[in-house]
Amino acid sequence: MVSISKKQVLTVLVTVAVLLCIPLVAMQFSPEVNWDMVDFGVAALLLAGFGLLISFLLSQPLTRKYRWGLITGIVLLFLLLWAEMAVGLFGSPLAGS
């Protein structure tokens, strides 16, 4: 079983931190972006979790088709979950109030 290296974990975490700087900077210039600590925490968990899962899959000895199929599915799941939490596409409790 192949595992991900410390360098890959660090790369994912730095990428998450850089991505979270986007809404942080946007909050300084626009009142329409209004994230609190919970929003940043949930975003960090989602981005890091999905990023580490993709890094793990990339390190596995899978066929190219199978690996990219799994990664495509994971990215689509991430986008659906993010959209549901942001605007409530399906009206689930995840959408908030």
C-alpha cells in the first residue's frame, strides 16, 4: 500500500491556505463577501479533505483510466457539496438557513 508523503500533505495544506486567502481579501473590499470563522473552518476541512483524498489516489498503483475516473467523481462530489452548502441546490439541512 502506497501512502502520501509529507511533501504532498504540505503542498495540499499550503494550497488550501492560499485558496482561503481569496475570500479573506475579498472581505476587505466587498460587503457581499461575509465569511465568519465557521465558514473558513468548513471550507478548510472540505478543501483539505478532498485535496488529501485526491493526493492519496494519485499515489496509488491504479490504471490511468480508473484513477482519473475516481478523481473526476471526487471533484464532482466536492462541487455538489460546495454548491449545496453555498446556495442550497437541493434544500437539504446542509444549506443552512
